[in-house]
Amino acid sequence: MAEIRNQVLEGRQLLDGNSFIDCEFRNAQLVFKGVEQPGFANCKFTRSRFVFEDNAAVTVNLLRGMLRPETGMRSFVTGMMPEIGV
């Protein structure tokens, strides 16, 4: 795991396995592939967004599908992860 400290990061930033400390993400695409969890401490996010690719995209799409009303699984998903506050 790389440790990245006190930097302003812009553009495409690969998150997997990295630890970001006291960083600012500006106009960044925060790319998570689901290989290894990143870490964040005291970071600022300005006009940035998450991008899920590979394994992470599969997981996010599965959860999105489960949240559709017709599946009857919404309460199961929100009960499993109440912090998402759907």
C-alpha cells in the first residue's frame, strides 16, 4: 500500500491499495476497482466523483439491481448496510 500525503490530486486517481492522508482531490475521478481497500484520513473532496471499475463495478451494479422496488430486496440491502441511507 502506497502512502500519499499532503498532495493536491486531480484527474484520474487509482485508489486501490493506497492510503491518502491530508490530501485534496480536485476535479478528480476516484477510480476503485475492488482489488484492495483504500484508506482516507483528513482528505478534502472538491468537484470529484467515484468511478467503479472491474470487480467494484460488478458489486455496485448488483446492489443497484437489488435496490429496484420490483425485486423486493430493498429492505434486505438497506438492513445489511444501514449506513448507505437509501
